[in-house]
Amino acid sequence: MPKKLMNLDVDLLRTFATIANSGNFTRAAEKLMRQQSTISLQIKRLEEQLGHRLLDRSPRAVSLTPEGEAVLAYAQRILDLNDEVVSLTHEPLMQGAVRLGTPEDFATHHLPNILSRFIQAYPSVALEVHCDLTLNLLDGFRAGNYDLVLVKREQAAGSSGVRVWREPLVWVSGNHDYMASGGPLPLVVSPEPCVYRKRATAALNRNRRQWRVAYTCASLAGTLAAVRAGLGIAVLPKEMVPHGLHVIDGDPLPDLKDTEIALMSAKRTSPPVAKLRDHIIRSLGDGVSENA
């Protein structure tokens, strides 16, 4: 006799994903608008169904077990597909435009699949995506040019927006050993105003390390090409470092704080804007890269 397949409860998976992404049961209960005792029982049921402990609990936070990390990736995919099916059948006529502003490097690395799933679920929504530097995006958002913006910011920098991503920043280079040259450190940077450029130069100034701007480019692809060609070193989020470039570890260069991405939304939002806002927050997992 073939083994009987188990049908997982989507509601249990949603509770598990919300707890994992929120970091504790209290915040998850608030998001799900349920009692903490209820979601605790749901996690117990899911763990019993799967035969593995998924979460390690402490008084202040929870963390994923190895089995939990594996299940979370699949749970998010199941939830995304579930929500897309519901959207197609319950809201097929949702129409309107959504104007999204985002940094180019973050958009290139993290958003394509997220935005693709959204437009598949809502084919009648006109999605307009504009890439620019964070400070320009903020100016445009204040001027009413965007419904939503993803912006780079210092950790815990004010209360504006919802943090959706956090990741370590690192120094990267090609094959050239700039540490041994002894001269000013050549930098590959984005044009001003750029958060990463400001972060890099401020850190070098604090360490009294001489530097010079060797190459300026607004795109991630151009930055990577310049570093590969040996024109200088750059600052990148750790997850964006491609094969063939090297993270500079150790004392020669100062440590950099984590990068943080926040999602800002206009006070008055249309249904399509609200849907995309919630979709981005859910898809990015409430903001902490596994590398962090």
C-alpha cells in the first residue's frame, strides 16, 4: 500500500511563517490578530504533523531549527501561491496604477520575482517601477511622485517606514591587492547622494585612511564591472557579492554597519497600492537576510 500523503494546513503554515519572520510570538499574534495561546497551539499542531521541532523558544525571541529553516522556504512558496489563487478568483477586476521607487541594486537582486508574482496575480494593475538613489527617492516620495518607496537607511533611523530587509555591508575587490599599495584607497562608488558612498567615506575618515574616488557609476552592473577590472574597491551588501569578487576581511579596512531597507507608503493608498505593500513586506520576510 502506498503511504498516505498528508495535506498541510495553510493556516498553520501562515502562522509559522509569521512567527519566524516576526521574531517572537507576541508580534506574530498582533499581526495575525489572534491570542498568543492560539498560535502556540497551531505551531504545536504543525510540529506534530511534520514530526520535527521547527522553532527554538526563549523568553524574548524564537529562532528556527535546521528543520524550521528548510520548512520556512517551502511554506512561503505555498503561501504565495495560495494568495495568488485567491487573488485571481476573488479580485480579478482590481485595476489602477502603482508607482514604486526603489534603489537599483536592491531592485536588481531582490525584486524581480516578487514583482512578477504580483503582476501575475493582478494583471489589470499598471505597475510603474522607477530606480534611483535613496535621497532622490525620498524627495520624489515627499513630492507625491511615488505611492511606495524602498529606501536605504541607517539602522533604527526614525520611525518612518517598515523595515523589510537588513544585511551586512562588506568591502569587495577584484584580484588587485590595494592594501599593499600604500597609496590612497581607490573607491568605486555611486554618484552623490548615495548612502553607501557616505557610509564608506565616513568609515575611512574615522580610521584616518586616505582614499580617492576612482570610478563613479549609478548602476550595480557598472559597479561590479569596474571592480572586476581592478579600478577600485566598492561597498556592497554581502548577499550581492557575485562569484569572482572577494570580500576584504580583517583589520585593513573598518567594519561597516548593516544596511537596512525600509518600505514607505503614502498615507492614502488605493487597494492596488495596499496589496503591493503587503506583498512586498510578506515576500521579503520582515527584513533580515540569512547572512545577517
